Amino acid sequence: MLYDVIIIGGGPAGLTAALYARRANKSVLVIEKATFGGQITFSPKVENISGFIELSGNEFAEKLVDQVLNQGADTEFCEVTGLRTDGNIKVVETDSGEFTGKSVIIATGAKHRLLGLPEEEKYVGNGLSFCAVCDGAFYAGKTVAVIGGGNSALQEALLLSDLVKKLYVIQNLDFFTGEAKLSEQLLSKPNVEVIFGSSVEKYEGEGEVSGLKIKNLKTGEISDLCVDGVFLAVGLIPQNDLFKDHITLDERGYADSGEDCMTKSRGIFVAGDCRRKKIRQVATAVSDGAIAALAACDYVDGENFD
């Protein structure tokens, strides 16, 4: 089957794109390799999605999927291994075969960089978070650690410092790599303690994070730190390498596309966290999905595929 729109990625951006494309009466295929919903599924409680006082990330993902399926979109669980063009037809290669489309929306997102510690992934959503805007309120009046020393970590820490009783910031270097102004603001907070020159060696806790084992990188000394939660801010990894021949990437690997979600290749669009942007939230991903879908529909309507 030749689809009007093939969407690679089943997070909020991809699913919103599918919704808008179907409502424009286009045939749509959404390809997802793991779990529909993307990073939001790791949040046990979400309170910043318009129209919902509170719901879990999984609940939000399920609602999106149900809405898209109700509109008649097709879905495939498989891993994309490549993308090529055949004239003006796009061929999406996967480990389950090939799919052809008139247009493609890349909505592969960006995954949070982990520390690579044993059993780390089991703590994601169970005391290990990545977004203070999303999850910070759940730790009001508690003790929390932020791991990282760049701008993102400093911004997360500043937001959390106004909510928590005690905040530890753990940085493996002897200095912050983020902006001096952010560093000064954070260091002036009375409830903030910075642990420089140290790395996290292990997460502690049965089921949920209850502490950390910290290693002083100069002395080798191991110490225990009791915390109620951990926010990891050591970078994001955009999932764009497979498409670098079709889209321009910036120095960090993000799709170098503006708010119009266009790329250098006709009929190929990008949406969501895989795109260069300042704010990465569900609201901005959903916005991208709508914009990319309407752009793809315009392209399909204006192109000759005979």
C-alpha cells in the first residue's frame, strides 16, 4: 500500500501528526519500535497537559493512541532501519519489511542520556526523573539530588530549589559547565549543597530510589546520600542518525529545522524532540505534530504521484 503519510515515531508529536493527517482524509501509517507515548510514559503523574487536571503519562499515551486508531490510522510495531527515495516516493525500511509513502514525518524524539549504572532503567519513573517542570511538584518539602553541571542541570536545580527542603547537586567536575549567572544563583540558595568532583556509582532503594552511593573522584572514597528522588540532567540523545542523508543536523545531532518543521528534502518533515528547539515539552511536541501533518498534507495535495 502507498500511504499518503508515514510517521516514524509514536510519541505525542507523531500521534498528533497522525490525528491531523487522518482528519484531512489522508491514509496514515505510524511506525513505533517500542512503546507508544514516548518519554511521557515515564512520568507517573502529569499536571501540565491542557484539559487534564491530572493523569499519568501512560494514561495520556493510551488516550492519544485510542484517538488515532479511532480516526483510522494504521500502526506497525517495528524498528526503522533506513529511509530512501524512489522518485518522489519515500521507502521506509524496517526490520519487518518496507513501507512506501508519499510523505514522511520523522518524529523519533530524543532519549535522555543515562549514566549506564546497573538496573538504572528500572528506577526511571520510580524516583528517577528527567524533568523538574513535569515532576518537581511531587517532591515538595523533600530531599532531592540533581546529577549534572551544565545549563540544563542548573536550570532544573534552580526550579527544584524553590520546592524542596534540601537539594544536592552532584557534578563530576570541580566546576559547573553551565552559565556563570545560573551557577551564582544556585550557589546562593541556602537549601542547596553542591558535591563537586564526584560521580554516582549506584542507585539505592527497593522499587524506588531512596539513596545514592557517591564516589569522590580524587580520593576514591565512597559515601551514602539519602534522597527521596533524583533528577538526571546529563544530556539528550536525538534519534536522527538514520536520516542524516535526508535532513540537515545541527552540531548536537538535532534536525536543523525551524518552526515550520520543513527539511531540505521535499516530502520529508520533522516534529517533536528530534528537532532543534528551545523548549521540549508535550505542548511543543503536539504543536510540531500538527504543523508537520498539515505541511505534509499540503505537499501530498500539490505533488503529482502518477
